[in-house]
Amino acid sequence: MKKKQEKEEIILKSGIEIHQQLDTGKLFCRCPSILRQDKPDYEIERKLHIVAGESGEIDKAVRFEAGKERKFVYQGYYDNTCLVELDEEPPHLINEDALKIALQISLLLNCEIIQNSQIMRKTVIDGSNVSGFQRTVLVARNGYVETAQGRVGIQSVMLEEDAARPAGQDENTSVKTYKLDRLGIPLVEIATMPDIKNPEQAKEAALHIGEILRACKVRRGLGTIRQDVNMSIKSVDGKTRESARIEIKGVQEPALIVKTLESEMKRQEKLTREGKSEAEVRKAEEDGSTTFLRPLPGAARMYPETDLPLLYISREMINEAKRELPRMRHEIKSELKKEGLSDEMINLILQENKLSEYRELLGVYNNPDLIAKMLVLWKKEIASHEKLAEKKVEEKLTLDVLESILNLIKTGKIDESHGKKIMVDIVKGKEINEALKIEKISNLEDEILNIVKEKPGLNLNAYMGLVMARFKGKVSGKEVAEILKKLVK
């Protein structure tokens, strides 16, 4: 009698790695962390060579890159790249501002801080580091985040320098070009334990860690955060087959985490059946599929940084980081909701990173909704209407300008409705002192009544046009409409 085939069970074992740039100067020199679009001041050429790790072995991923025999061109700037980036000067002591942010992130992730740690070199010869290695140091370990499907452990929090920025490749000569502006910007690398059991849990853990990062002083925008997923599967259907570990690079969006894991689980299931599963690094594609990048690296590419002393994190520094721990996004949202702000305004303030400015202006004039509009909504509307970059509008409408407008409203010299017009005038180039010279119309209803008497028999829209033309933006359209409804029967 034929034995009934057992139903196959696929068991996922996964962890995620998140790399987030911190909002400080560079990690091992004092250059500013500014990305440039203008022409570089100079270029240098290098070839990189393989180096054995601390174990005396050469990592297979490093050997793979060395086999490509590439030459690299590096573009630099005099004001935000220096001899440290060019590997012509020893690194400076670690940036303490970046270290403090890494400590706060570690504490929010419930980690144990490592008070004495060796700064290491990680061999990287794909051209993204002029020296052929990346400096990295273990800051904390043994933390966790909670998810609906159980706790996900945090294996480590590393503080390291970001790589140079790709700027093109000559397909004929295999010469690869990098910009040095990004090289050395501080990164935290957060690696979870392989506790994730399904794609949805991976997404939830990534979102939770992302919320913690956004609460801290990190850089925002495209390219400032990168997410990778590590995974393997166990296939059980009477006998057990396990796949090799796969590292998937560039899984940026939370929805893509789910799609990519589901796709790779199916691919690995097929490979394990055929006995062809191999440890490798792959790239996430937009449709959830993955493509081969290189063999999976191991510990053989790590060796000590001999130009820097051991990193000592004092108890005093840890306590200071604890005292200044930022609040989480959901706590801030709840507080802003109690102040009367709508969900739309709350999201705009947090997305645009305007919370500190909002709090400062609230101390000038206690009107949360108006301040939120001035800080984000009106600025966006003005930028769109005037066809200007939002950065240009920000430069014109500084915190001091908004404070001056609010003081005029507070003292009754202008109406709240005048605020937006003043902002528009300043953006258009009007001198600030002139733009602020708007007098409140004290007898507005009488003025409108005179206009109605001068032109009897018109409809509401016609009168609205006449009034607004007469006062040239000095009055609120809403206020005028309410008065006209009373006067015009």
C-alpha cells in the first residue's frame, strides 16, 4: 500500500538589517555631511587590493570583487572632503555627537551598551571606500522590539562610516567613479536576531525600528536609510531540507519586504528540492524577485583598526543619553491630538520635522492650528502657486519672520487671515518691514455696506469681487462672505 505523501511545510527564519545615516558631521574627521551636485574640485585614481582578515584568511566575497580587476576614480571637494577620505591621513577620534545618537537608538531598542569596544576595519574592495575598508564599531547588543507575533531580538547596533557615492561607470574600460561627499557620514547598522517567522512580522519589525530611528536625530530623505533582509527556509514533508542563508540588499519599502520574502521563499523551496541552494548576496527588484550580486561574505574580512584607540563609553555619557531620550512618534501624536490638531496637520508636522519649530511658535501665540498651517500647509501652497522650490520658500520664511507675524496677530494689529498674504508678499520679494505693514480694518462691515450702496442690485459673487479688489488682500475672504450674506438679501 502506497504511503500517503505528507503535506509540505515551509518554515521561514529571517532577520533584517537597517542602515540609517545620522544627522551630524562625518564620523572620523570634522568635514560636514553635505552631498554635492556641482562639479568636483579634483579627481584621483586608485586600484584596490585584497587583504586578509584577523583570522589570516581572505574572505570569498572580497576575492570575488578582486577578480574584476577594476580601476576607480574618486571625485572630491575642498570644503567637505579631506585627507582622511583620501586615506592620506589617520582618522580623527570618533564624532561624539554621532556616538550619543547611536546610544539613544540603542537604549530605545532595549540594548545593553558595550562600554569598551575595538574599532574594526571591514574589507570592502568594490570601490566604495578609498582605503579598501570600512571602519565600524559595536556599540550595543542583546536588545529587542515587540511585535504582534512575538519579540524580535536585536543582535547588534554598530556605528560605522557610510561608503562613497556611485557616480557612474564606463562600460568599455570598467572604470567606476565615486563621489567622496558621502564617504564617512555616520551610519547606525541595526541587525535583528533571526527571530522573524513570516513576511508580515518582518514588515512590522522594520516599521517599529523605523519609528525609533525617526524619533532620533537622523538624516531624512532619499538614500539616507537602507534595509536588507537575511533569510533561509526549512522545508519539511517527511524529510527536512534547509536552504543556505541569503542576504537580500535594497528592500527599501515595507510592502516590498513582504513581497520579496514571499518570492524568495518560493525560489529557495525549488532550489532545496534540487539541492542547489547557495549562500549569496542578492538584490531586491521592484516586483519582489531577486538577482545575484556576489557570494555571501563572512567574518574573514574583519580586522582591528590600528590607528585609533579602544572606544570607551563612560557611564556619564550613557546617563546623559538616557536623560535626553527623545519621545516616540505615537506619544507625540497623542499629545498633538489633545491640543486640537487634525491628523493631517499632525502628520505634516512630523513628516516635515517641524515639531521643535511648532513648539517654539506655540510659545509666541497659542493657536496650534494656525501655527501648523503657517509652518507646513501654507508654505507648501505658496511654493506650488509661485512655482518655487520648497527650500527657497523655507529660506525666505524663517522662524523669525513667522514669529513677527504672530506677534502682530497677538497684539491685534492684524487679523489671523492676513498671515498668509504677508508670507506670499515676502516670498515674492517684498521687504519684510513693508510686508508687515498691514493695518487691521476696524470698521469693515461699514466699508462693505458703502460698497453695496454704491452698486445696488448685484449678486453676492460680484460684491465679493469688488470688496476684495478694494482692500487688496487686507481682509479675509471668509469674513467678507459672512458680512455680505447679512447685507445682501
